[in-house]
Amino acid sequence: MIESALSDLAGWFGDLIENVGSIGLGYLILGCLLQWGQTLLNSVAWRNVLQASYPEKHILQKEIWAG
């Protein structure tokens, strides 16, 4: 049972690596940049939520990025 599951997982992982390898480098870089941008904007939004919730505190953006 476990051997079968591990074999299936290894096959899935091999297919994943093969599929990712077929994607152009430019598209991978673009995808990473877009994901980074989404994360950055999400952190700005959360910083604003925290600042509105705790107006007496000074919340630094770099502290949110670190989280």
C-alpha cells in the first residue's frame, strides 16, 4: 500500500518536473514576478488594515514583508 503510494508520488513528481521543464524561461520569470507583485500588494493591504486597527502604533512595512 505505502509502496504503491510512493511509486505514484514519484511518478507524479517526475511528470511535474517534465512539464515545468517544457515551460519557457521567460514565462517562468514572468510568473514569479507576478506572484511577487501580488504578495507585495497583499502585504501593503494588510499593513493598512493593521494600521487602521491600531492607530497608536507605528507599523513598518518591512515588518509585514518579513512575516
